[in-house]
Amino acid sequence: MDCIFCKIISGEIPSKKAYEDDKIVAFYDIAPQAPVHIVIIPKEHIESMNGITTENSSVVSHIFEVIPKIAAENNLGDGYRVVSNCGANGGQTVFHLHFHLLGGKALDTTMA
């Protein structure tokens, strides 16, 4: 598999980690769209939100349980945004389920 996020998980590609446990990895985006831009991924390869099943959905709830901790550790008490793109027309460029945690400034209210 030629997935850049799987290579980050395996350590083949280095990253600046913000968080890691047995289920997920969070790392600072190399092309940040906000002062704080962290990408959160499951260690299990799931292509997109369309690949979430009854068998693997617990990792998504785990991600959302950890996001407030990561946000607090990065001083995002004033607010933040969580985004996940799904499919090419949804703007997904890496086909491994991931969530962007954005904050550190007042974010624009537009979503497109």
C-alpha cells in the first residue's frame, strides 16, 4: 500500500506528533491552514468516512474523545474546528480517514 499516512504511522515518514496511543496518531500538518493545524488519523487504514463500519467505528468515537485533550494541550480553549473531507469531490487528497483540527485564531465562518 502506498498510503502516506500509513507510512507516517509506521515511522517510515517522520512527523511532529501531537498525540499517539494504540489506536490513533495526531501530527502537525506540514502545510498548516491555521496557526494550529493537527491531523488525526486511525492507525488502522480506513479509506474515508465511507469506509466506517460497525466493526471499526469505535476508533472514530475514540478520536472525538481525544480531540478535546489535544485541543487543550494546544491552547485552543477559545474554540477550534474539526474537518474531514470525503472523496475526491469532497476535497479528500489522502485516502486514509483523517480529521483536521484547526484553531489558534478566529476562523472564517464560510465552509466552502
